[in-house]
Amino acid sequence: MSACAAAVIVLRRSIFAIGRIARWLGVAVGLTLVLLIVVGLTHFSPHLAFDFPAGAFRINHAFFAGLGAGMLISAYDYWGYYGVCFLGAEVRDPERTIPRAVLGSIGVVATLYLLMNISVLGVLPWREMAQNTDSHARMFTMAVFMEKLYGHAAAGVIVLLIALAALASVFALLLGYSRIPFAAARDGNFPSWFGAVHPKHRVPVHSLLTLGGITLMCCIFRLQEVITTLVVIRILFQFLLQGTATLLPKHRCERKTRGFRMPLYPLPVLLALGGFVFILFSRPNFLREMRTAGLILVAGSAVYALRFINVRSWIEKS
């Protein structure tokens, strides 16, 4: 909660100052990942890293259940790749900057993600973590990883670096998502209160404070529950709808008019839609999560209906 509050305070400044802070946080996070990868690879044991259980690649229900669980976590871990899209009005040359930022971040994150996991698995036996869900190796993987190689002091250092990486994640997400209620308010789809900007720094201050407050409340719940719920709801109400929209003639026309291109269109869209649908139906608690999504849908529909009635009555009076 303190990290969330700190991120909100830091984000209440100009986009130029935020850009400088983001670069330094990015460097810190990147160096932390590189450190873990180098340490792991210099103590790497192929026998541990590639110790697959019998039938690991047998195509059956267990294989697809594990694949779906892994894809759900990966979808959450990759969320930052499109954060630049929320700042389209605040970046230079968006037709070139946004696609490069999206594709570049996917490539960088995929490389670091794969190397980090393999390097850790080459030091810590996965069977030990899987046997006991309350083991230190499972709950505090990176601390145990560094402690095993360099002792307790090194574990303490890596814990601080991981905390800094988590702060950078909260910082980046609040930066991007605070622009959504602001843009919706400016388009007339949200209360005008969210469209207010800071008189000096020109940032959406009301939207930022609201998102920061919601983030603080989410800290009360278990991280796994928050991640799962967010991914399922985001797939249903954002990813599937956005993917479908990119297949419509209007979107194709807009994309060409504004200078955006998608190589191998529509294959990337179809692959993404197929992956998101697979994640949804591979969930063991799919029906419970669908009920949560249904409540959100009902609440959103009610708000939309009230807004529609108000707008129509205002038009009739005018």
C-alpha cells in the first residue's frame, strides 16, 4: 500500500519528469533481471533445468490444464506491452512510436522472461517447490535462489531489488490506466470530474487519485485471486472485443487512413483470439469467474442505460 501511495505521489508531475523517472526505473528493473539471469546461468545445471516428469509432453487433459494456467500468468506478466497505447496523445509520432514500443517490449520481455525462468530452474529443483506449497522455495523463490548461491545478505539485496521492480510495475500501470477514465470523461462517457487536469503539471489528477485508491484496496486481497480475476475480466471485456473490432471493415479503413499496419493481417488477430478463448475455458473455476464478470456486465449496462436516458432527455429539451 505504501508503494501504491508513493507511485501516485510521484505521478503527480509533468509527463516529461515522469518520462525521466520511468527510464531510471526501467534501467533498475532491467539490471535486476540481467543480474538474476547471469547468476543463474553461471551456476546452471541442465539436469535440474530440464528434469521433465514422465509424460510431460503427452497431449491430454493435464497438459492443456497446465498450459492454460501458464498462459494466464503469462498474459498478466505481459500486460505492460501495450501501456504506451494509453498515452497516444502524449507521445511523438504515434504511428511509428506505438507499434515499435509494443513489438519491441514483447521481444525484450519474452527473452528476459524465458532466460530468467530457465536460469532459476537450473539452480532450484522444481520438484522441491511443487511438493510443498508452503515451502520457502515456492513462496520466496528469488530470495532462496540468491541465498543458496551467495548467502543471506545477497538474498536481502535481491528482495529490495524485486520490491523496486514491483514499484516500477505499479508506477507504469497507474501512469497508463489513469488516462482511461480521463479520456472517457473527455468523450462524454464518464463523469466530467474525471476529465480534470492538474493546473501546473497537466496530468489527469482526479483519475489518477481514483485509480490509486482502487489499487490500494486491491492490496487487501490475495495476489493470485486478483491476478486471475483481472485477467479473466480483461479478456472478456477488452481483449476479445478489441480483437473482434480489428476484423471489422470500419477498423481496417481507419487503420489504413491513420498509417497503422499489421503484418500478416488477420492471422495475428485470430491467433490472439484463439489464445484468449483457450485461457478462459481452461480455467477450473471458469463458471465462478463468469458470474463475477456477469455482475460487472449488469452494473455497466445499468450505468450505460442511465446515461443514455439522460443524454436523450437532454437532447429532447434542447
